Amino acid sequence: MSWGGLLALALAARMLTEAAARRASPGAPPRPEMLGVGLWNTVVVIVLVPIALVLALALATGQLWCALPLAPLTLLMAPWPFARHVIIPLGLPRTAYCVAWLSDWTFRADRRGGAALAAAWALCRARRPDAAVEAWVSELIERSGERAGAGPAPAPSAPLRGAGIAAGAMLAAHRGDVEGARALFDSVTSLDDRACPSEARRIAAGWLAAEAASRGDWAAVAGHACVGGGRALSLLGAVAARLLGEEPAPGALALWLRWLIAPRRRATLPLLRRALAAGAGAPRPEPEAPEPCAAKVAEGDLWSRAVLLHAALLLRPRGQVSGDDLRRLGGAWDAALDDERAQAELRARAASLGASGAQAALGPLARAVEEDLAATLRAARVPRAEWDDLGATIGRTRRRLRDELLSEVEIACDALRRRVDERRELPALSEWREWTSLRAQYEAAAVLVGTELRRLAFPKLHADVCHAAVWLFNTRKERAIANAMFRWLLAEAEALGDSRLAGLQRGNVECGV
């Protein structure tokens, strides 16, 4: 039988199998064993691979003319390596989209998202980005891979998956939205493996590691490097291990070898030298802590001490506020507000000014102190474990901060519930952005206040987020992102020991992607 006959039989068998599966369960997600078995893969396996083998054997026997057709065949059989290492570095978004569209095996069930990711990545590498091309890439991503003016014509309303989310993150990075790109790339890991190609995970991990290295967050670099895959990521992981002093740390020879095979060696050479110096025992420069205040406080002057500590804390950079600073300041205000002699001075001052009494001044002062402390805690993101104390001022600050954060989380949940009830649809990527923003808000509040806020906020959060996820799953057919929401709700319910909600979410997760 000819190759054309074999191809026709393979395509007919695949179409009959898919038709039977759709008839048996019309709304079922793709079966895992079918992921990656696309039309182009069938053509490659049945037609191109045998032809390439014949041409390669002929070339080996001295038929040099076979090299001419073999080169394009190799490109067609391995489109993603060609797109990643040639087209994307050249900054050609439309060409990258068309070539990545053929990458059935790399992106499998998320081929549309993978093509959009290639286009967004090429846009980031373009020397002179074109506004029209940027708008085209944005439309590709926002419409989840629908036809946007060029390239193959995908089926309409393609659901959002891992590569599509990574494409949105890449576009956000191109536009300078580093925080948004970081949040979207980080959210890729929360998706089910069936809904997120491994290549999208590796690209996300590589970007996150590079961005963390630019901030000097080497612990985050080491965490992202565990994903593996990529010469640059391997180098960054080795540098992070040396700078953090982890054991076993890679030796100097291993570092040099990783640097030699990694891309952009000129840009990464300073990192290599820094890691080699750290491993050789060179002393690390310690940041000099600024002097809190040069003023001297008289012995027993509690008011002056509290005010000076308060001013020094407000003047500190955000990253240099510690839990010890907060506890020290809280203790100073406790001593000042509870001291009888200080209150007597306030009463005398109030009498001389004709005020009603000391309590009229102490109440607003205490509230102002608590507001400043709460704002400092939120800005510095100091975890509760580092500053929690039994002091009265810190205790009131914690309660104030808890109430503020709880109210903000509930307002965000109400907004999500109201939009879902009104059936106001957003593009799939915007739906995912809204969910990741709400989740980040909840998790940041939990870090600041602790388990108490989680127990208070989770019932409300669970009801509204589950309602939205069910709508996305059943009505919008965005099963991948809905499944990720179910998985997070399940993990949080188990962490809080809520067996009833955990059982509900287990059933939701089992509905698939």
C-alpha cells in the first residue's frame, strides 16, 4: 500500500475514534492518551519521517543532492527547536506563530497557546517592535487563539491553557508590567499537567529565575531552577547554590562548563565571577544598617523615645523593616501610653492649653500610631510570625490590620460574585488574571495576619470562587482554569481542616480539564 493510502487510513481511524468519543460523552475533555496526536503529527509520522529516513540513507551513500530536500523536511519534523533557536531570537512574531503552530508534539492540546507564546516571545526579542504586530499578538492571546489576521485558522473559542497563560505573561513583560508578568508566569505551575505543556512550564521557570536573579533573590532562583530544562536555568541554579552556600554546591569546573554551554555568556560572566568568589571564601559585603536617629533621649523620657523610634521606623526603606523593630516600637508606645508620669504631664499640658483632659488627646494619638504601624506592616510585608507580640499596641494593630484585610478580601469576592451572577464575561486571560489577583490578595493577607484571617475569610472566598469556577467550567468551557481554581480550593480546605468543603472540591477536581 502507498504512503498516501496509509495516511488516509490513519486519518479516517482517528476521525472515527474522536467521533465515537464525542457521541459517548459530548462535553468530555480530551482524553490524556489523545493529547499531542494532532493532524500534523500524523502527517509527520506517516509521511515525513519515512521520506527523511530514505533521504538520509541516500545521503550517507554519497547522493549529495538529497541534502536539499532533507533540510526542509528536518525543519518540518522539528518546528519548535527551529522557532525557539532561530526565529524567536530574530524577533519575527508572525513567522514564529506560523512555525510554532506545527509543534503538535511540543504543545499537544495547547497548540494555539504555544503558537501565541512563540509570537509574544519573538515580540520581546524584536529590535524595533511594531505597534500593529503588538496589537495582533495581543488579540491572539485575548481571544484564546482565534484567528487574528495571519497564520493558520484555528477553531474558534479555544479554551485557555498553560501556554496561553505564559503567552499573556510574555506580552505583559514586553509592555513593562513586571509584576503582572511575574504573577502570570507563577500561576502556570497551578495548572494540571494535562492542561499545561512542559515546555510552557520550563519557559515560565526560566523567566522567573532570570527576573529573581535581577532582584538578587537567590532563594527564589534556586526554587525555580528545580524545574529543570534549559542551559540558562541550569547556570542560574548553580550560581544560586554557590551564593546561598548550599551543599553540595557545584565546583568551579562545573560552573565554568555550565557557563560555556549557556547562552548570553557575556551578560552572565559577572554572575559567574561572583559565584566563584563566593565559593572561594571571599567575604560577602554586609549591608550597613542606617543609624535610626542621631538624637539623644534623656533617661526616663518615654514620650521622646517612642516618638523618635516611630519616626526612625517610618524613614526606613521598605526592605529594612524587621519584626524586632516593630516589637521595639510597640513596647515603647505601650510604656509611654501607660506611664502615670507621662499621663500627668499630658494632663498638665492640657490644662495649660484649656483642653478637656489627657484622654481626649491619647485616643487619637493611639489610633494614629496603630494606623502608621498597620501601613508599615502592609508596605514591608513583614510576616506575622516575626512581629506578633502580647503588647497592647501591637495587639490593637493586628486587630485593625485583620479587619482591614478581611474587608478588602470580602469586597473583592463580592465583586467577582456579582459579575458572575450578571453573566458579564471577560476574555479567558482576564478571567484568570482576576482569579490570580484575588488569590494573591488572600495569601498576602494570610501571611500578614495568620491563620485567623484564613479561617474567617475562606468560607466566603470558597463560596464565591467555587461559584465562578463552576460557571467557567460548565458555561464558558474554560475547564483548565476552572480545574486550577478547584485544586487551590481543595488544598486550602485541607490545610484548614474543613472536610466538608474538601470533599466537595475533590469531586470538582475529578471532573477533569
